[in-house]
Amino acid sequence: MILVSLANQQRNTDSVLLNARTLSTGILQKTSALLQNPKCWHRFIVTNTDGLSRNEILKAVLDGVHPLDLIPVFYTKDQLNANSYFMARNCEAAIRKLCDNQLVVDHPIEKGYSPMTLSIVLNFSNTYDIKIDVQKNVSTVLNKRFHPTSKVLNLDRFHDDPDLTEFCPLSQPKIMYFVLHIAKALAPEEVILSNNCIRLLTPLDVLFGSKVKRLDLSHNEISKLNDLNSLKYFSLKELELTGNPLCNVDLKSYMSKIKSVCPTLEMLDGELLSIDKFPTTKKNSFACRNSTDLVNQFLEYFFTAYDRDRSDLEGLYHSNAMFSLTCVYLSGQISSGAASLKLYSNIARNLNKAADFAKTFERLFRGRENIMEVFTTKLPATQHDPYSFTTDLIYKTDTCAVVVVTGVCSECPKSMLERARLLGFTRSFSLEIKDAQCVITNDLLHLYNSLSYQEKNSFQVTKEPAKVVEKELIPKPQSESEYNELVSTLSQLTNLKMEWAKKCLEECAFDLKKALQLFVDLYKGDKFPATSFLD
């Protein structure tokens, strides 16, 4: 690659300047030959870029010409950081669109900022004078992001990779095609393309005939169901589309389209679609698909604290929060013979059974202090089975949400002679949301003696924590082979896939003892998705 300082580079004598003033003279119509010449490098000057990063500036320009192709290279800034420069070629349609918008591009931070303005020097230089070859650099980055054992190619936020010498946004179809064309040689079986602002999937055609079985397209900008037609070239087993606008369409249309394009699909958005060709019901329902992380984090924290130390929940409740409890005895169940619910009936607010309606007001507990007193003095210690949970996000706005959780919990026995008693529960939370944080404004708990199938199927998933070797017996790795060996060791101890084992170790600075403890904590909190474990 020949590096170029565009701020000081001399332009060709027959170059032509496009700016707000020259556009009014009709110069664009006179320069068609230069626009159409693939051997011409055009120089772009962008003003009002002080304080912005390369990626912010170039993404704003590319958004201004979408879906047309514009591949910026040789980015640089002047000494005052006020102006930015880059080159591009073979971009006639994009230049014409910019000119239609009077060479003005929205500021990437806020609409209130002054927009960025462009000037374009057509035929600034030619391809004989300035050459560029980014293939070697992209290949290096792809090899770094490919795990040869698991065959996973992780291109999440590819454009932000610090080792890329050029801006390579996969939102640009030509760039995505170019990157995937190089990646095909790695023979990946799983490709992660999340968080890349991808709108068009046609570049996936380059992977036709590959062995890709799992594809993660989450948190992109795919808005039309018909855009999924490019997936028909794959025999996909797992597909993740969470966080795309198309997920907000009617669920029946969404599922129907996915099944028609990907008939071999078994997992969609983390949910099992079929077992032995029989369709399964969707266990969890989310009114807003992009709220999965928020709900999972809230539930993980709540039930972990509720089972461990309920006083930790005090800050999770609004100062004026309300809590109430109802309970009901169910006959004809395995649990019915030992189903005394008197402990709960003493504070229950069952309106249909209330002999004294005054007590129904007393049993609506108001304020976080009163709620904490009920939790710590009137309700027994419990252990919840997260694998029994079914979660429904039935309402969601930017400021509030309603989450309903059903499942099974076990009362902790007071002595070794007592048997742990199972209860079924439904818990409805009304949440207030501010700055991506939740507080509970209303908590409704309904309890009942466990159903027969719950007695048989609950608390079946158990996993003994791996034996932890003393820290001093495990020296920190010193070479790449030792790092890989440590990842493999953690994978064997925990049954995690290699990439997940590596994440645990990276979080703990490759301290195996701490990584094992982190695994145990995350596993107890049901933090790992099912796909993170080896088959």
C-alpha cells in the first residue's frame, strides 16, 4: 500500500472541484466522463469534523448515500482537526446523490449540530499513481477473529477492530462481499455478523456452498422480511435476528417467512423451533424483542438476591412500591397431600376469600421498607429453579415495562429431617425504566402447591462445580500455546465451547481459579445460553 497525505497531495491539473458554489453553475453535467472513469481517484474534503472519530465521520457520509456504494480509503485529517479527507473511486451514483443533497451530510452526533459539508475534487489522481491493497490487512484481522477449533468467525462490530488500517463497514454491500469472499477460505461453520448496521444481505451469496450452519445477524438494521431471501442458499440450523426492525412485525408472518426460507432451521432467536420435525411452542414472549438483555439482567439479579439475601433487593424497589400476595390450594396433584399454605394465607390478599375487607388494605404492603420486612420476616427462604422459568414481556415503552414470570421454587427446609417443598409461582412486575435501569413499582406474587409435572421435572439440571486447583499451582500462561491450552482446560472442566471458555478467562485475566468461580456464578444465575455448551 502507498500511504498518502491527502492534505498536502498535489492534484491533477485537469481535476475539477465540486462544491456548493460550482454546483450552481451546472458543472456536474459537464463532468460525466470523470465520474464514470474507474481509473480516477476522487478526493473528498469534509468540514466541521472537529472532535469526531474517523468511523463517526465516514459512517455519517455513508449513511447519506445509502444504499449506493462508496468505499472510502486513505482517511486523514488536517493539523487543526477541522477538516477530514479521504479518497474513493467507482462511485458516480453516490457522488450524484451527495450533490442532490447540496453536498451536506447530517452531523453524526445530534441534529442540533451544524451539518458537515463536503467538497469533492474529481480526478484528484489516477490509479497508476496511487495504489491500495487492503486484502492482506483484512485477511490478518479475519484470521485473528476466527477460532479454528469451533469454526466460529466472529465479525461483531468488525468496523471497530483496532487492527484494520481502513474503514471497513459491513453495512456497505461491496465491503461485506469483499470481506466474506476472503473469509470463505477459512471454511467457517458459524458466522457472527452482529452490530454492523447491516441492511442488505445480498453479499451473503458469496458464501454459497459453504458449511455455515449457524448465523448471527442480531442488532443490525434489516427491516424487510424479503431481505431474508439470501438465506435460502444455506442449510442453517441456528439463526439469530434479535434486534432488527423486521422482528417487530407480526409474529406469524415472521415465523412463516423464516420457515419458508430456512426449512432446516432448528433454533431461531435462541428458541427451539422443532423436535423431530414437530413444532414446539415458544416458551418466552417479548412484546419488544430488543429488550431481552434488560429483562434477563433484571430477572437474574432479582431472583439471585431473593434466594441469597433479600435485603439486597431494597434498592431495586421504588420508595412507593407496592407488593401483594395471593395463594391457592390445588387438589389432585402429587403435592396436594402436604400442601399447607397457611403461612402464606396469613398475609394473602385473596379478595374472593376475604371475610374482613379491611385486611385486604392492610395486606397491600406499601413502600420498600414494609416490603423488605415482609420478605425477611414473613416469607420463608427459597431456591428458584431458573430452568423452569417462562418469561413474558407483555408491555414495554421507554419508561416502563410489565414482566410476568412463572416457574417453580423450593422452600428451604429448616432441618435435615424436613423435605424441601415445591411451590409453583407466577410473579408480575411493573417496572419503571430510567437510564437503562429498572426499579419495581408493583410486585404481585401468586403461589400454589406445585403441579404434578412440576414435581417430576423441576430441579433436574444439576452440575457439580469443577474442582478448583490452588492458584499457586497454575502459573499464568506465557505463550500463545499456553493460552490456548488453558482455554482448552477450562472447556473440558466446564463443557463450555472454546469461545465461551476464552471469554471467562479473559474476564479473569487468565486466572483459572477465578474463571472457574465466574463460571459457577454465571451458571447458577442461568447466564449462559444453551448454545454456549458442547453437544
